[in-house]
Amino acid sequence: MPLTHARIQVMMARAIEKAEQMDLRITVAVVDADGRRRGLVSMDGARFTTHDIAWGKALACAGVQLPTSQTAERSGRPVFMYQMIHNGFVFAQGGVPITGPDGAFEGALAISGGPGGPADEEIALYAAGA
């Protein structure tokens, strides 16, 4: 299924649903395979700092086509430091790939606002599974 507006809306709604179950206030960001911003929603009560962090996690995930949980250790390497400084990448847990039925990479979804990376990733995985 392509990364359509309707699909993005469903994923963002699923993220909010999961965050509400966990009693968290989050921001969810979605980018396409080329890193273009396709969706952003912040729950009432989400901190303003979660906006840029969610975008950065989504961009980092899209840039390497891997969950950010698998890339955090790379952040100290020069090429990744460049991406953080110049492209706004955030190599912190909470960004996951969005794939099509054939497994092709279509974009990334990221969460910011949980008490830590594992909670952000749990929500992102739930939402991206839509």
C-alpha cells in the first residue's frame, strides 16, 4: 500500500491511540522515503520540544532506512555528526521504517514525548504496523 495521505492519517491516529493507552502526550512525525515531511501531530499537552525531535528521528530513520534504535551508536562518527548538525537527524530510539506489503521502504514514522526511547519505539512500531 503506498504512503498515501489516508494511510498516514491512520498511522498517526494509531500512535495517539497507543499513547493515550500508555497515558503519554506525544508528537508523531511521518516522512516519505525521500525525507519529505508528510505528517505531524502533537497531542494536547505534548511538550513543544517533541516536534523537532520527532522530525529528526523520522529523518534519521529515512536517511539510513533502519530503526533509530539500531543507529544510536553511530551518532559519534563524523558522517553521522554531519547529518545531525546539517540535516537535523536525531539518532535516538523512536523512529521506525514504514514498509509496503512487498517490504519496500516507503518512509519513516517517529515518536517523541515518552519517558524514554523504548516507549517511543513501542508506540512507533504499533502505529507503523497499520
